[in-house]
Amino acid sequence: MDVNLNKRPVPKMDAISNPCAACSVRDLSICRVLNADELREIASIAANLEYAPHDPIIDEGEAAEFMFNVTSGTVRLYKLLPDGRRQITGFLSNGDFMGIALNDNYTCSAEAVDRVTVCRFARNKLETLLDKFPHLEKRMLGLASNELIQAQDQMMLLGRKTAKEKIVTFLLSLSRRQVEIGGVASPVALPMSRTDIADYLGLTTETVSRTFSLLKRDNAIRIEEGGMVSLPDLDALQEIADGY
Amino acid sequence: MDVNLNKRPVPKMDAISNPCAACSVRDLSICRVLNADELREIASIAANLEYAPHDPIIDEGEAAEFMFNVTSGTVRLYKLLPDGRRQITGFLSNGDFMGIALNDNYTCSAEAVDRVTVCRFARNKLETLLDKFPHLEKRMLGLASNELIQAQDQMMLLGRKTAKEKIVTFLLSLSRRQVEIGGVASPVALPMSRTDIADYLGLTTETVSRTFSLLKRDNAIRIEEGGMVSLPDLDALQEIADGY
DNA sequence: AATATGCATTGATGCAGGTCAATACTCGGC
DNA sequence: GCCGAGTATTGACCTGCATCAATGCATATT
């Protein structure tokens, strides 16, 4: 028990009786559309879990028993070929929902990139809630639609963009995501390794590294301390990303 | 008026009072989950349209006013870069729904590959029906989930597979699709051009052509008349597709 | 039959990005 | 401050696919 308890601000009653109402990523997540009563109900089926860097979260092929909301940290979703080639299909962070794209089994594996916290739901219980709250199902469909749009963009990137265009597109998408979750457009944090970036963009670590060096040399990006990357001219970068 | 009307078989009452009930792709489409009354209702907001080969169906960026069910033929969905590079994000056929992945505007263009017929819905009217029929919304979410799974596979293909693996994966997916819509696994029809295939797989026409020739030489595929491609050993092809 | 038009195939050559290998960071542990 | 392990960078070289350029082969037109 924390001896300093009485020095901290008293939590609102809400945070005890209705933990989801106090959730810091609620407005980013599927839960945005739920009212106080509904939040209490979803809280009753949610478990808060934590993963250390590199911990596996789900394995492709396993029975898809759970769905997740990422509440902090970064998760990588990926698929493997038998010989070990890896394609990362997405990075998830604050408020992202994991588990729309599944049938009976998971179709991707997921691992923690850094320290990750999630909100885990038994799938059958969450699906019961979806039936009960049509607006939650509608919200889910909206998320699925957004994910499909992103997937189409990623296909364009993988199939038709050059290494330079891929890296710049990636940095800009991180930047936009940071803004979405209430942060700044620049500098952007890069929690994932060069290998992760390579496997996301269909490149090798070496090419990722060389392309970063090239962009640094041209002053298109600047590496700050802590590995943050600052993007001095977003419009110029956007032109590169679009292949002009 | 057709003077031979009385020589033709008398249509069932259903086909007149409830055209959607007689739809040949109903069980493949979102409409599978609708009962007779609901089919009548969706019929009242549907328009049947036809497109000639190469006709544009929707343009990326336009206000997303309509959604579509493909009832026959093949549609290509694609995105362009400013310099003309094209990525085909999918081919749609019998029973496929077009319009899950959109926000206010279309995020992809669509064109008829061959002669195409569609069932067109005004988006706002279809969305009203979604609110009214929760099972239809659920069905839509299921379709979105399947599309996301396919998109992940396509990312693996584009980012990590070789030209040969890409072509074989593509042929197998066409084969599986043919089975899904009630046809045979082999031979498969290829309504789209080499250029379309190239832009779908992140290759050039020349590489597609060379790879077909290679597969022919190795007796992994055989070209039949009418451009059908027969796949004599599906298991062997699957191993190639998976990169063994 | 002769010609045109559009797509597919094949060949010769080039290069972006991959591969292999060495070196340089970075950061935690002591 | 020093060491070790993991990660990133850089260099030298190679290759799979792209590019550029003919040629072949249908179907349509006259």
C-alpha cells in the first residue's frame, strides 16, 4: 500500500465505480460512443494487461478468443512465411483496436514493441455487447472502414513506391498519428527498430538506414536526441511521399 | 414491347414483385441475410446498371454518393500516383460489395474490366437500411473483416514475395474465388490484362509475361484456349506460393 | 487478302535495392 | 569509466526485376 496515498489528488468517484469513464484513451477508442452506463458494462468484461518489450500478445493461427484495445505503447502486427520472411501489416498505438480482422483464428501475430498496456475482452462477451449496443457495432464498422483505407494506401506504398518515398510516407503517417492522439506533428517518436520499419515497408534494414542517411544529408529530416526525428518541412516531405 | 413475350417461360411471381429474391448472386452478397420482406425493401432502393469494358464506375476523390453490389463481370479498384504509377487494390466479381472502405469521398477509383453489371444503392438510403436491419450491419462488418484479412495477405505478397510467388499466389486466389462462387478450381479465367495483373502484384507486364512463360515451361500451369489457365497440381502451386 | 491496332512475348541491358561483411554507435550492468 | 550485447551505419558487390526495344499474334476494318 502506498503510504503517500493521502498526498495524491482524491480520485473521482467515477474512477472507482466506473474505471472506463476515466480512461485516457477513451475518446480515441471504440469506447468513445458509449455512455456512462455502457462504460460500466464494458468495464465489467475488460481486463487490463501489461506486456514488456518483445512479449508476444497473440499468435497467428491460434483460436481467436480475445479482442484488445491498446491503451499505451506500440504493438506490431505481422505475418511470416515458412522461410522466415516477415511482413509487418501495421503498428498499433493509443486507442487502436486489435481484432476486427479475424475469423475463428487470428490471421496475424502481435508483439509488444515497447512497454504496452491493453484492455482485453473475451470475444464472445464483446460480441454480445455489440448486439446489445448497435451504435458500438456501427463504430466498429467505421473503424474497419478506416483500416481498409489505410490498407489500400499501404498496398500502393508496397507495390509502387521507391525506398525514399516509402520512408517519407511512413514518417508522415507517424506524424499524423501523433497529431491525432493529441501530440505534435514534429518531432516524431520511432519506438520500433530499423528491422521493424524494413519489414513494414518491404525493404531491408540496410536500405532503411541508407535512406535515413540520405534524407539527413538533404536536410529533409533531422535526428534529435532520444531517436526522435524532426520533420522541418512537412509540405516538402509530402511531395516526396507522393512521388512528385 | 417484345412480341414473343408469350413464348417465353412465365416468370415466377417473385421475380416481378420481388426482383432481389430471384437474384443469382444473392447468396454471395450482403443480401444473403435478408428475408423476403427485407429483400423487397432493398430492391426498392436498388438500381441495376451495366458497364462496358474499360468504363469508369467511380473516381477516387469524388463525393461517395453510391455503394454497389457487383452482379456479374469483373471490376478493378485502383489508386494512382501523380506521375501515373498505378496500384490495383483489388478485383471484384460476382456478389462482391463495393463501398465499405470510404469516408465522405471515394478512396479508390473503379473501372469495368469486362462487361459488368451492378446493383447500385444511394449511400444514405442503404445506411438507413443498415440502421433498420442490424443483421445487415453485422453482415457488413463480417465482409469488412474478410476484406481486411485479404488486405493483410496482399501486403505480405507485395512486400515480401518474389515475382514467381506473386503470380502463383494470384492464380490460386482466382481459383479459390471460382470455387467460392460455385465454379471449378481449374482452369481459371483471366479476364484482366497482363498490365492489370502487373499493377495488382507490384510488377511490370514484362515480368508477368516472363513468369507465365517460366511456369509454362516447368509445366506448373498450362494455357488453354480462350486464355483459361489450368492448374494441374494445386498442392505443388500452393508450396510455391508459400515460398517453400 | 491486306492493313491496322492493341496486347503479349522475348531479348538486351541497366539499376535500385538486396546481400554479405566490417565497423560504429548506444545503453545497461558493474 | 569500462565492457558486452544488441542495433545501426556504411562499404563493396550482386542480382532480380525494371527498362528499353523489337517482334509476334490476335481480332477488327476495309
